[in-house]
Amino acid sequence: MPKFDDFLDYEENYFSQGQKRASRKERSLSRSKDRSKYKKSDQDKLKKQLQSEEPPLGANFLRGRVLSINSEMITVLSNHETFICTLKGVLKKERTRQKNLIAVGDWVHFEKKSIDSGAISHIEKRSSFLARADNLSRRKKQLLAVNIDQVFIVMSVCTPPFKPLLIDRYIIAAKKGNMHPIILINKVDLLDDPPPHIQPSEVEEEKRLLADFEKAYADLDIPILKLSVSTGHNLEKLKALMQNKASVFSGQSGVGKSSLINDVLGIDLAIGDVVQKTRKGSHTTTMAELLPIEGDGFCIDTPGIKSFGVWDITPEEISHFFSDFHPFESQCKFPNCTHLHEPDCAIKAALEEEKIHPLRYASYSTLMSEEPPKDWE
């Protein structure tokens, strides 16, 4: 009997220990599958860190501005010196999940690790941003630049051809990002001295389109500057506009963004040729870069893009950015009028009465016809 009792005690103890082992294994497996408590801890730290207005203190901590981002290497300018930095702590973890955690133009605080390296531990709150819908997923945002005062919307004539219907995308993106848009029309010398492969009829069409555009946008309080890198026309005016400002150059490939920056700053960014057959530009700028200029100013050269997807905007919001529509909208029969197909539309009536320019309405219609993503993230 004692031996049997001993066996029962052994059996009970064995299964009890087995349950404990199984329970420990289950808890361990659960933790490996769900690190939510660690994620929440990291998220709380990140939220506190990003919302904090107080930078880290210490003799080795410096304040600087992000000049460029290349994979894990972040080039930061501080007191006229450049440092190659990485993200530190929770910022480093979060960057794998949050694409726009840090961007060119950000003001950061970093701990100096050596004569030319550091670890970023604090990112200041942004005053402005330039963003577009991501190329891979239009539901996601891609930041091009932050903390910028003004956006130079660079267009060209002839090579590539002038595309006025693209301009309002940039204007909306600039205004949504709290930046002042300025329109630059480059290569105007080609209207008087076109290259051999461009037909005279094409030149006349470019002249007509440009004149139409200037008339349509004259009263919108958006500066328009016609210039030429080849002849130097109005480049001094461009330099004056850039003084004491942080500026971003944006526009399609081949319009001459890098050439303008080269001339204004006296540097040597790579530039590309326009393919004669397609009259489209080749990409030469592969990543955004912040460039210091004389005086207290910066400019950013952004990669050329074929189309500019306006980020995070609904069809109902588009007319808000067409100020020339505002005096007439309240007269529409329907309060939710889209100004496209509804009867008794005051905007279409104003268009017929030439109170709204056809080019402005064409730009609005083009934006309204684009189907936005169902869910913005």
C-alpha cells in the first residue's frame, strides 16, 4: 500500500509539474506571438518623445537640420559642420513601421558620438510639409520635405511641353502643407529660339497656352516668374526670392530644377537631357537633399516625378482650393453641388459668362475626375 501511495503521489506530482511546464510554455509562446505590452510601452515612449517640446540636455547634445537621408545614414548640419547620424532608441525601432518618422528638413537634437557622427534622440515639431501619395500605395503618404517656407513649382515650355493642368496639384499640396506656392516657368528662351525638332506650330501652341495660363492665374495671389537658365533671364529675381527662406523645388523631370539650383547656388548637381522622341525628362535627382545657401536660407532639390498625387484630399475639399469659385458657390441650387453635372450650377454659369477662366475649370474637372483611394491611412 505505501508503495502504491508513493506511486500516486509521484503521478500527481508529475502531472502537476507537467501542467506547470505546459503553462510556462504557453505563456512563452503567447509572449513571442504578441509583444503588445512592449509595443504599447514603445508607443507611449515615442508619443511622449515626439510631443515633448523639451530637447535632451547635455554638453554632447547638439541641434541640427537634416540635409539628406540615405538608408540608415542621416546627414545633419549643425553649426556649419556635418554629422552622419543614426536614430536612437525608440525612434530607431519606430522607423521600421513609420515611413515618415524623419524627413529632409527636420530639426533634430542628437548626441555627438565622435568628431563627425551622432545619434538622434529628438525630432522637433514640424511647421510645414510637402507630401504626395506614395507611388507604391496611394493610400499612404510620402513626405518630400518639411519645415519649408515656399514651394517653387517648376514648369517648362517646349521640352518638356508646358502642362498647366498639373500646376494645381502642386498648389494644393503646398497650401495643405502650410507653404507659399511660387510658379516658375523655365526655358522661355525656347519660345523665340526653339530646337530644330520642335515644329513652329508646336511653339505657337505653347505661346498660346502660356498666355492663357497667365491670364487665368493672374488674380490668385500666386507669383509667376518666367525665366531661363540659358540666357539668365530673371535669375537674379529668383535669387532674391530665396533669400532668408527655406525653399523646395518641385516639378516634373526635365523641367530644369537642378539647372536652376546649379546656377543660383553655383554648384554642380547632375542634370539630365530631355529625350527628343518623347520630350520627357530623364531622372537625375534620386533623393531629396537640403542645400544651404548664402545668408540664412536653404533649398531642397526633389526627385523629378511624372505625376503628383495630392495627398489626403476628398472631392468635396477640392473646390476649397479654387478661390475664384468661392463668390459663386453659394448660388448653386444644391448645397453639395460638385459643379460637374448638376443643373442650375452657379460655377458653370459663371464659366459661360467668362467670370471663371476655362483653364481653371478644366484643372478643377481633372482633379475631380481622379478616383481617390477609398481609405486614407
